[in-house]
Amino acid sequence: MAADLLLATWGAAFIEAHRAARQGRDPGQAQALFLAIVDRGTAGVTAAMAGTPYA
């Protein structure tokens, strides 16, 4: 489950960063967007796994 959530997080982050880059944003902004989404997703996975043997 955790792996699926992480994969979905990275996929969504890639799509959103790619969209931002296509819209003409600075590459640094697209990278920052990607990393922010990955950070939020990772925090969500950590919360979802809390109290399980995988935490």
C-alpha cells in the first residue's frame, strides 16, 4: 500500500510540474512545485502507515 501511495504521489508531482513547465513557468518553479508535492505526499504516506507494522 505504501509503495502504491508513493508511486501515485510521484506521478501526480511529475504531471503537475510538467504542466507548470509547459505553461512557461521558470524551471526552478516547476522543480519547487514537484518537490513540494512529493513532500506533502510523503507526509501523507507516513500518516497513513502510522500504527501499522510498516511504520
